Amino acid sequence: GAGVSQTPSNKVTEKGKYVELRCDPISGHTALYWYRQSLGQGPEFLIYFQGTGAADDSGLPNDRFFAVRPEGSVSTLKIQRTERGDSAVYLCASSLGQGVGGELFFGEGSRLTVL
Amino acid sequence: ELKVEQNPLFLSMQEGKNYTIYCNYSTTSDRLYWYRQDPGKSLESLFVLLSNGAVKQEGRLMASLDTKARLSTLHITAAVHDLSATYFCAVDRGDDKIIFGKGTRLHILP
């Protein structure tokens, strides 16, 4: 596709449920990032992939959060036992990598609401 | 730990005026990015600054980077209402981890 695609665009779930958020990056982009943005705040770094491996997952808030990118393209962010505090917009971004400037291209985000 | 601070966090200004948004960061970096976000939308890349002294301009916006001072500025010339948005700076820590500031919410009054 032409841009970064994220699904679902909106997800409403109940506390304690499991959620998966999907990101399809721009074709050819080797780097993929997940951020979380709460209302009125800047994007908060969660995890960064270079290819298939998680190069830096230091931003994941706790062990309920996990992300994979098994074939170096599509990535899934998984949240177990959701809590109300997990409600936010989850943004995915991809880039060609630092060797060519590192500019991030963002998807439209997945808005997660935990009731 | 890299900290990125923007100021002001909120700015209301009149059309036709000039103003500057500042972005300070706490550790050495020579890669800095500016993004724009409209309400309810995602982030749009504005500028990529990759070296000390880099200056980029697009329309009424100009961004610069001083890596020695760990400071970037986003200057707005003769503001117009269409520039109302939230502007974020983001800094590469040096290992591809990109950290964002809290954003500057810019409101331009007609």
C-alpha cells in the first residue's frame, strides 16, 4: 500500500480482555516503531523493530504488552488482561532506517478504549 | 535517559505575526525531526535535520538545529490560520530510538 496501515482503527473492549493491534508498514521499510499517545500528550515510545527482531523494547510498560514482527513486515501489538489505563491511541510508524535519514511515516492509529 | 522538552506547550497568536517554538534535548544527538499533528489525525513529517547547523524551510516554516546547544527551533513567519496544529519535535538517541517531546499546541487567531 501507499502508506502505513493500521487495523482496527477503533477498538472498544472490556477490562481484562486480550487485544491485538495490527500494523502494515510501507513496503520496503525495514524499521517499524510502536508508540502510544494519550490525549494531549506526545507519542510515547513502546518498541522498535529492525527487520524481524525487536531492537529495543524498553518502552513496553509491563509484561502484559508484547509485539511481534515475524516476517519483517507486518507487526502485531498484543495486550493481555487490558486495564482502563491502557486506553490510548496506538501509533505505528515505519522508516527506511537511519542510514537514509530515519524519517518516520505514521499510520492513522488504533484508538483503544478499555471499559 | 534522553529527555526532549518543548516550549511553549501552548501558543495562541494572531495571523501575520512571527514566532518561534523551541526544542531542547538532554543528550548528544545529531538527528532531529519535526512533525505536525492536526486534531484527531496522525503525525505528518515536516523536517528532518541531520547535522549541526542544518536549516530547512518549507513555506512559512523554518527549522534549524544546533547540536552543540542541543537545541532546535521551528520559526513561523507571518502565521496563517491553516498553520494551527500541534507541532512535535523528536530526537534520535543515537541508536534509532526516537523520543518525542510533549508538543506545542499552536492556535492562530484570524
